Amino acid sequence: MQRRNFIKLVGGTTAGLALTSCATRQTLPVKDPLSEWRAGAEQWIPSTCLQCPGGCGIQARIVDGNVIKLEGNPLHPINNGRLCQVGQAGLQVLYHPDRLRGPMIQTGKKGSGQWQRLSWTEAIKTVGGRLREMRSRNASHSMMLWDGYGSGLMSALFQRFAEVYGSPNYCSYASGDGMAPAYYAEQGLANPVGYDLENANYILSFGCDLLGQWRSPVWAQRVYGYLRQERPGPKAKLVQVEPRLSLTASRADEWIPVHPGAQGALALAIAYVLIREDLYAADYVSQHTFGFDDWTDAAGRRHMGFKSLILKEYRPDDVAGITGVPVDTIIRIAKEFAQHRPALAIGGPGATMFSNGTYTAMAIHALNALVGGIGAPGGYFSQREFPFKPFSPANRDAIAQKGCSMPRLGDDESHPLISQGRPDLSEALLTETPYPAEVLFLYYANPLFSTLQPEKLTKAFEKIPLVVSFSPFMDESAQHADIILPDHTYLERWQDVPAAPTSGAIVLGMAQPVIKPLYDTLHTGDALMLIGREIGGSVKEAFPWQDFKSLLVESVQGVFEAKRGSVFTESFEAENVRQLAKRGWWIPTHSSFDDFWNDLLKKGGWWEPQDSFDEWGKTFQTPSGKFEFYSQLLAAKLAGLTPTVGAGAPGRRIDAMKPLPAEMGGGADSDKMVLPHYEAPKSSVAKDGSTFYLNVFRPEVLVGGGAAIPPWLQEIIGPHVFMKWDSWVEINPATAQKLEINDGDWIWVESSKGRFRVRAKPYPGTMPNVINVPYGLGHTMPGEWANQRGVNPLLIMEGKSDPISGMAAPGLTPVRIYKA
């Protein structure tokens, strides 16, 4: 086309548009539109995203004091300048019209919505006065802190508050991948481990949505690209094992559909092939594991080892019927896993949210020991802790000592590996066992939305005299609070952001205010310190800092004094730091702490590369000092003993074990109870196709607890089934055809606990006996966009739990589906 004709075409098109109704909606005045624009003062301020646990570095573009854009920080080793759609939506969190403007007290009954504004002075005096009165009558143990963040200095601050006030009831409910019981039972580790995905040749993922909902989606996607295109040599293979075709499964080399709750059996059948055909790392197993072969304890009792159990019970021919995975596939995957080392087996909630979750996690993790992948490049490793300057010792007075010695609310000794998150808390609060709770603090926790059977917890809230929420939004739990002390959003506050363990480097992001607080909100750390001062005495003395920023600066001095790692830097300099660390060298780059702090804020954080993998004293904190197929820690717990993580020199065994109780497998099968094995999960799904497993998944954009709030994310919830602003149910197309259910039909999903109405979406990535429903919608909080959008599937799920860890196990709730 000639230039003259092109100009005529464009001109004609423009004239045509001017004649349409669109021309009447002008966004700028017609005359001299550019004269209204002026150059503003612009700057970029680095900070850290807190929209999900990933901890990506961000840069905020500020124009005339307003945040107008968020981008990734190119110096941050987690995201290297990338930023996902959830991070981009942080602007809509900051400027959301439903943000709480200041502290409030509920004048009616809980949930009535009758609120009255308070000054911060009134709010702090009210909360602090109540806590001071409780201490005066030795009732400090009746306070509970519910921490939904679960890491960093804020969690340490809440724990310190509980300690000096005198309460044993600090509860951390940070989300995890469901593998924590295995890390403890088999390695003795209380903290999450790291993954060297960059050097792995084969990644076998059991229900772990690496690219969508894992620890750091942006990092995982970046590593995925590196393994596919950038890494020299052979490309890594990714195999996804789960009932639903997730984002990760759709990008994997192979998706292996498996019956829900049967992933552990599949892992054990793979172990059978490795052992039977001598494909496992024999030298590694011999030197660095315990309980692989049969063994005799100090009392002369003979114990079954992992090898004997596997060869006896987990032939692929038998497991194929349990899992729905063909025998040939099991054998092929096992051989590939062994022959393409370094290889990694990773577990996630899609495999562990069942009543057999602990043993499934142990079975998955055992595969890593069989191929020598723990404490080695391309495998798993224990990760160093951040070298923060520790808090000064707290002075606990007599009241605090007595209160902390009381039993915890919700403790259940029937769960041997119970953690700080207590599964039976709803029942304990409702029945006031072993005593009533008088005060409950909620920090980034919305249990009335996120727990099973929330109606029970709602009734429990009504019995607690004072519920305090620090939420910046009116979520379901804040609605049933008595007082709300709203926090700043993450773009308005100081916070340390330890990145979730990923590639071996420990990464400390710094969140700093990129804008002054828009409303009368207050940093929760500052509010907690003010409450402590209002209480007085030793509680007041435990918080000598002026504010949270002062605490942060003091703690970071430990990072500077540790003489390790580096402030974020360019990629070529980062590689130099990594190489120096491997040789045990460190070169100082800052002459004073002030220089270090200013550079830290300018660059966005600090990091330290993994300098060694084979630190066996750190990797294995078990009684034997090795990876334990036969978990002596679990055996001691089941027998009523109280082992300490990391206690004992390498080579020491717990030989003085009592026989296990009969209800925990005592007798001939006692050894099996502490070995990775498969137990059929509890379920009543019919085999005639009349009922289905309800599988709940998180859409990629609903990774954070408040992700339903930004409208941008509501627009892109389910692009694979063309859904937005609402929930849906995924059904296998053949199943839908059999039931005469068409795309978009309204159907009922019904369990023994209730039912909800939702649109049907036939989806090929669904197994015939399973239906999939997204989690994260269905809020009942007042709001502009999240209220009454979709359904919350947890409302109809059964309240089962894992008997070992106590964690919720809703994964096999049977449901019926029928047209509405």
C-alpha cells in the first residue's frame, strides 16, 4: 500500500469514528489537550512484594507523591526484574475503596456490623487495659495470638509478646506445602528445606503446583525457562503427578493422572523398582541413611527396614489398581528417575491434604534419599537462618512463667507430630478446653473463611470476650471481631521479607514505605509495642524500641556484623559473590553500618548464596545423624517420649522405645508405623459413579489470602475455562455427557455438610471420578468487588484430619452433582 493511500485510509477511519457514539466520550478537552499535562516529580523506590509468600523485589514508580506503577526489581535474585499479575495488582490493594480508615469498635454483637470509630489512644487503652486486668488475676494464659504470616521479625515479635505476657498460645498458621512432617520425621528439621532445581535433570512433582501456587511462582517460572532453554547440556524433564491438569501439569513434559490420596502408593511403587533392580544410590544409602535394612536395637529386638517393607507390599502390579497408573508407566518413570540424576521428588498439597498425608510426604521424600539427592547439588538441602541480631533476653515475671506453663489451647496429644498450627482449635475454643480464651489476636489470619466448618469457629468467636483483628480490610473474621486495629498495606510499611526457601540462596527482601499512609492506620508492630507499654511492668520493658523500624534496624545490624553475603547487586557481581562463597571467602563492601543500611534500602535487600551442600550435621538433625527411613523421632513420639530436634551426637539411636499403643499400630505392625507406607485414605465415594471426589485447588491469581480483593485478578481467574468474577466446577467431559450436563449449566454440588450452586465447565484435565472447584472466592465480607462472588467450597467439605500431623485432610470429601 502506498503512503498516500494509507494516510487516506487512516483519515477515513478516524472520521468514521468521530461520527459514532464513541466520539462523545472524550477523556481530554478538545482544545490544546497537551497543555493540561505537566511534568511531575518522579522517583523509583525499591521495596518487596507481599502479595504472596514469594517475596519478589519490586520498584514503585512515584509521581508527585502517588504510586502509579509497580515493576520488578532487576537486582532481586528471586524475580530478577519480573513481576506477576498478582504483584502488579498491589496498586489496587493500596488504593482500594474498601480499606479500613482507622481503628473501630463493634458496638453491637459480633457480626452485627455496628461499628464506631476510635482514636488510636482509645483503642490501645481498651486492649491494653483488658490484658492488664487479666494479668492481675493470673489469667494471662487465656490470651491467644493467631499469626497467619508466620515468618520474619513480626512473627518473632508476636512470640516475644506471648512469652513476656504469659501465654503459651502463640499459633502460626502460615501456608505450607504439606511436606513439613516428612522433613521432621526423616531429617529432624523443623524449618522448610531448599531445592536446587537449577541443577536437577529430572523433577518428579507429586501434587506440587510449581508454576502456579508453590512458594515463589515467579522464581519457579524463571527456573522453568532456564531448564528449558538457557541451561547448557541436556534439558531437565518435569513430570507432574496429580488428579487435575494444573498450570504446572499443562507445562510439564508429562502429566500422570492419579487417584486422589494415592500419590504415596505410587511413590512407594517407584521405590520398589529402584530397589528391586538395584537402581538406587547404594553408597549414599549405606553411608547416609538409617533403617533401610532390617536392624536390631540395644534390647535385642529385631526391626523391619524400608527395603523389606517395600519389596513385600509395593509391587507395581498391585499399586496400579490403587493409583490408576498403568504398570508400564510406573516402571518407566522409576527408571527415568534413577537414570537422570540429579533427580528431585517434590510433594505439595495436592498429594498431602488427605488423612494419609504424613506417610505420603514421607514416601515422596524417601525417593530423594534413594537417589542420593539430599544434601547434594540438584537435590534438597537445609538452609541457613538469617543472621539477625537476636533480641535481648526477655525478663519473664512470675505471672508470665506461670501462664506459659499452662497447657496450650487446642493441643491434642493423639497427633504426635502436631505443630504450632492446631487442627482442633475450633473445638477447643468452642468447648473452652482446657480453659476459655478471653482475648484473641488475629494477624493476617481469616479463619472464618479459610478453615473447615467455619460455623463452629463462628460460635467460638461469640464466646471470646475480646477479639482483635489487625486486618486492613473488613474480612469475615474482622466482621466478627470486637476491635479492629488496621495495619498499613505493605506499600506503606517497614517489614523484613525473608523469601521462601528456593534455590539455595537465603534472600532477605526489605519492604519500605513507598508512600505515606493514606489513612489513620498503624503498623501492627507499633500497635503491639504500644499495647505492651499500656500493660506496663515487665511486658513494657520487653519492648524498648521506639517503633518497628527501630527494631528492624537493630536486627539488621546482625546481618552486617555477620560478614556474610552481599547487598543485592548486578548479576555478574552476584556470580562473583557466589564463587567467593564457595571458596569460603568474603570481601567487605561497606565501611560502616550506616553505609550498609542505606545501600540495603537502595538495592532492595541482602542475600547469601548456598556455599555448601554436604553439611551433614545440618542436613540431618536426627538421632542417628542420618536420613531415617525408620523414623526414630516419630517412633519416640508415638511411644510417648519427647525427643528434641537436633539432640544427640551422630550415631546415637533412641533404643529405649516402649511398645507402641495398639491404636497407633502397636504389635506386629509397629515398625510399619514409623516407615513410609501407604494407608488407604478415609473416603466413602461410591464406585458406581454416583458420587465424586471434591478436589479443591487455588487458581494461579488467588495465591494470597486477600487476592480476591483486586478487580484486576477477578478478571483473569479462570481463563482456561473462560470464567471470571465467579466460581465454576470442572467435570470430565465424558462424565458431563453421561449426566447430560452442558457447558455453563447451573448445577448443585452437594456433600453431607451442605451444597452450593455453581456453573459447570467440562474440562479435559479432570479425572472421571473427580470434580474440581477453585478456592479463594465466596467471600461474605462487605466490599466493592469480592462480596458474594462465587462460592467457598470449604463450607461443604468434611472436617477430617491427618492422625499423625493433625493437619486438615479435606481431600476426599464425597459429593453428588446434579442440575439446578
